[in-house]
Amino acid sequence: MRAYLRFELRRLARDPRLMLFTVLGPVVTYAVFSSMGADGDRFDGLNDAAALMVGLAGYGAVAGVLIVGASVAQERALGWLRQLRVTPLPSRQAVVAKAVVSMLSAVPAVAAVGVAGRVQHHVELDAGRWAALLALMWLGTVPFALLGLAIGYGFTPQLAQPVTFVAFLGLAVLGGLLVPVAYFPAGLRHLAHALPTYRLAELGWRSVAGLAPTRTGLGVLATWTVAFAGAAVLAYRRSTARG
């Protein structure tokens, strides 16, 4: 499994889409919009620059994780998964390795937007808070890695891309990664609090504020993880049955 994991990591490093969508896009967006709104107002205990930094870090992280996970659809079409099945590598380990690689694609986004926040708006955190921000937001991408795999195993390449985009955009917008949930109507605020994107960003916001994750937030993420894991397993079994 280690050899396969190294192989997947090399493929990940050579994929230009990740640099564009998960690093460059969020950093440029942060540079533009944080300059327009960084007036020192407070948002959930954080200033605008810090709150937006976390939201866009989550935006880039979710984008990367979903893109890598859903790329399984293209690999299926090319026959790559059939080749893996004739190797000594168990199918379960192959799926786990792909999920791990998907999650690792979130790290550059969180780190890059964090650097932008530090350089542009002097968002100052001690080493422990930076480490907590990176670690918790990375762990918080587990359900999105499973969702990406569910899409990749469940749809053809022609459908996987638009389904991934719709899922990503809907979760990002409704989860408050781009616009603060405080500005939402009451009904949409309740919906946002039930979404994994909001709870992913909440991990970051609380890390920056020096607070521990909430039980409710962890529970929501765990629930979505179980749901997406079930969807990924079902999609994988169906794709295997189809050959």
C-alpha cells in the first residue's frame, strides 16, 4: 500500500488543477475581498480578515478533496481500476489510499490562505493555534473525501464533473464559506449549521480563537462521514459489479 500511496502522491503533485482551484483561486479571492472588508469589525469573536481566511481555506480544501476523489470516475473509464484489481493490492487498501490522498490535497489550500492572512492582514496566531488550524481542518475533510469517492465510483466521467461542481458550490455557499452565515435568513442559517462545510469552517474559526471544537459540530461531521462512507461503499460495490 505504501508504494501505491507514493505513486498517488506523485500524481497529485503533478496535477495543475489543484494549484489553480485549491491554492491560487482562494488566495486571490482572499486578497481581493479581505481588503474590501477588513475594517476591524468583529465576526463571531474574530475580525473580518481572520474569519474570511478560515472560510476560504475551507473553500480551497473542499475543492481539492472533491476533485481528487471524483477523479476516480476518469480512472474507471481508462481501465486503471481493473488493472489495480489484478495486483496484490487489496481493493479496500486502494480505496483507503485514494481517500488519504484526497485529504492531503486540502493541506496546501489551508497553508496558502493562512500565509496570505499572515502577510496581508497580519493575522497573528501562536504556533499551537496554527498547528491546530491545519490539523483540524485537514481532519474535517474526511466526509468530503468520501463524498468525492462516492461521486467518482457512482457516475461516469461525463456526469462526475458537473455533479462534483454542483455539490461543491452548493455546500460552499450554503455552508457559509463565502458569505457569513450571520447574513443568511433564519431558515438558511439552520440549514447551514447542519452542513459539513459550516462545521469544517467552525473547526477553523474556533482554532483561531483558541477554543476547542464543539460536540455539536463534531457530531454533524461524524454523521455526514457515516452517510458519505455508506454512499462510497455502495457506489464502489456497484462499480465493481459492473466490471
